[in-house]
Amino acid sequence: MRCCIAQLWVICFALILSGVLLGCSKVARGDIIPSPKLAQLPPVPEFDSIHMIDRRIGWAQNAGAVFLTNDWVFRDQAIWRTTNGGQSWTQVLCASPATTGVSAFFLGSSKGWVAAADDSTNVTIFRTKDGGKSWTLSQLRAPQIIHDSCLSFTRADEGWLMLIPDHGMNSSPGDLYRTRDGGARWRKVNSTGASPHAWIWEEAALPEFEHRHPYLVCGGATAFRNDSTGWVWGSLASTTPGFLFITWDSGLTWQVQTLPLPSSLHDGRMVPIGLPHFFPMGGKDGITVAEFRPTDHDSTNFCTVIYSTHDGGLNWQPTTPVKFCGVWSFITVKKGWIWSPEAHNTDSTAPVKGTLYRTDDGLDFVDDEYGWAIARDRNHLTQLLKTIDGGRMWNATERKMQQ
């Protein structure tokens, strides 16, 4: 893999699958302007995430702050769209510079939703059916000021919204809402506030922690496979490992889902590092990824395991553990790519070296050949890379803005 990058870059591959969440970041705190018509072209954005639908059409979200001339510069948070494989981008939704983040979900090339909160308790959900040319909004009032949000849709009319209020490091609150009319109306279906017991990390080993609970155990990123089955990936506190919680009844009850240890690993636990992904969206074949954390804190036996399922996520089978700590992208349950960077000094300006692995039995790829990646330095300055030969060669893509 070769590209001309003068600063320290970290390769960040975004999973490109139809309906995969673009990003669960801090929600917007400011007015959102649903209009791409500006007096002049906006500056070239520093992309925070990218979500390609196919070889030509995709969506992206830019970072809200970059470090320039010894100071942080805050920029409009915006949603962008390309129809020519990333050669040029059009801004389709924009927030004010005061915005701290936007959570979005895209269902194919034309449908999308964006959730944002202001500095009070108002939450606005924008939705488009025409690729961002026009947006319709709905609003709800949360019980508290919102810190973060996450959207998940299984089809055009059925979706969920997780709202995470401001909180301290030792708590992980969340409120789960559901829409059945495409985002026009939202109804709260569950909350951590419904729990009679505030779980702490030390209690996760208790047998009753694995029981099915009629409340959210914690807030976090959420993804649903169909109208009834979904997951929350979250932790009991900001400094503790994460869990996967599963629901079989549209979010009314939740139960922790424990991933089995591979036979080659002992004296430790598997820690999920993301939500499951299914191929196709809503299908029964899927993968999820977890890291092995040895009980001995001095141990160096850390590794990553990719799990597969063929029954819709009810049971997960581990694959061979791999020694990597990077990012991954799969286009089917058996075919994917893993980028594993080498250890490096974060103060160095030398390019980061690493290895791109590919598995056919088993990063932003839409098929066997076409993929995109975001290279990012510690100042959030980015370079968009593209491959058309399955990752053997990567070329920097000049990001041109369109009116």
C-alpha cells in the first residue's frame, strides 16, 4: 500500500454495507440548515467517516474540529454526498459551527436520517427520500440535555433512536425511542431510568446480571436486524469494557450476550468492540468482532476474534484468533479486509506502516475490488484514499466540492 502522506496518518476504514450506521458521534448542538445552496463553495472538509453504497454513490460526514496553526478550528458539521465514486462531493445538510456532532443512518442511495440536539432538551430528526435534495423534520423533547445519539433503521418506516443524556464517568444512561412511520413520530420504548438497580462493573460477574431485564442496562450504540431483534453495544461506565445486549421483543427486554472463548484462549474474557453486521441487511448471516482481554493484566496475549452467525445472531461461532488491533470491513460473512497498523510513536511525523489482510473464508469496500479509506493524523486532517484492485494499490483522491 503506497500513498504520499507527509504527516502521521492512521488508516480508518468505514464499513460499507447498505444500511450500516455512518457514525454514532456526539449530537449536534446548534441549528441545522437543510439546504445545500450556499453563496460560495464550502471549504474542503476533513472527513470523519464515509459510507459508500456502491462504486459511485456514497455519503460522508466531516469532523467538527481540526488543529490548524497551533489552535483548534471549529467547522460546520455537515453531511456530504457523492455520485461519482468520491471524485466530488455535495453538501446536503449543514449544522452551525457550535455543533458538537451528528448521528446519521443511511438506507441505500436515497434515504437517510440525521438526529441532532440543541443545548436544551430538543432533539430534531431530519429525513430525506431523495438523496438529500430535500429534508423533512420531526422533533421530540428529551427528559435531559442530550450528549450523544444513535440511529438504526431496518426499513424505510421502521427505526430506533438511542438518546444518551449528559452523565458522569461512572454511569451510562440511555433512552430508546421507536418510530413506525419513517421518523415522523417517535415513542419511548425503554430506558435505563426504568431500572430499579444501577449496575456497576463489579456486579457484572453476578448470575443475575445475565438474566433478561425489562429495562435498558446501559445506553450505547444500537443496531436492529429486523423489527424485533436488535443489539446495544455499551458499557456500565466510561472506563470499563463493553457488553453486547440483545433484545428479541423490539427493545422491551434486554439480556447480555456472552461470546464464547475460542478453544485456544484461556483465563480471560471476550470484549465486544462493535455491533453485529448482517449480509444482506436483515439477513441471518452476520459477523461481530471482539477482543480477548486476559485476566492477567501483565499478559501480552491480546488478540482479536471475528465471530460469525448463521441464525440471525442467536449463536456466534469464533474464527481463528488473529494478532491485530486495527479496523476491518466485510462485504459478506466470509469475505473481508483487516488493516493492522504497526506500533508507532504518536509524536512522529513518519507515515504509519501496517499490513492489509484479506480473507476469502472469513475499510470501506463495496465489492471485491472497490474500496475507500480515510487517512487521519492526530490533528484530524485527513486524506481520502481509493482502491480499485481489492486493496493492492491505493491512490489519494482529490476531494472536489460541488455547489
